[in-house]
Amino acid sequence: MRQSVMLTGLSSPAFDEAIASVFEIQDMFRRTAVDGTLEEWSPSTFQKHLSIDVGNRYFTPYRHALQDQQIAFSTSVDPHNILSEATDDQFVHVEDNQVEYYEARKENGKTR
């Protein structure tokens, strides 16, 4: 189980430049990585426009989180405790699984 979002600039020049920058960063890592150890990244598409998919898993396998402290789900993410009840001895919710949400508001004509 995971949450994810797809970002697209609908072929705007600024977004396409950002995609090109990600490829440049990947090339920098490729030069320092042992051959075959760097997982290739490529953008996805949304209605023929380049896009970036990002996501985070709700759970971590217990065997990979032995030293991590399990944390509770926020009520805004799990208001009915469905995810909390899915936690068991195989999967846990730890800090690396937590996603913070921000909201932009207009107050006195300024965005905060």
C-alpha cells in the first residue's frame, strides 16, 4: 500500500528543463557508481506530457525496520484506523513512511 502523486508541467519549458536536470543528476551519479548498480530513472507521461511519479509506502517490512521506532498514523491520514489495524508483525509504519502535508492559504492578499 502506498500513496503517490504524478507531477506534470503539461510540456511547459520550465518543467521540461527540470526533467533535463534530473537526467544530468543521474549522469553525475552514474559516473561514480559501480557499473550496473544504479537503477535507471525515466519520466512517465500524462496525456503525452512528461511527468514525474513520486510516492511513499505506508508500511515497511518489519525485517527492514528492526531499529526504527514504530509511529502512529496521523488522524488526517487514517481517520478510521484502517491502516493502523493493518499493522502486524510483518509490516510496520515508521518515520520513513510518514508524509507531511502542507496547505497554502491566502491571508490579507498574501499566500502563506
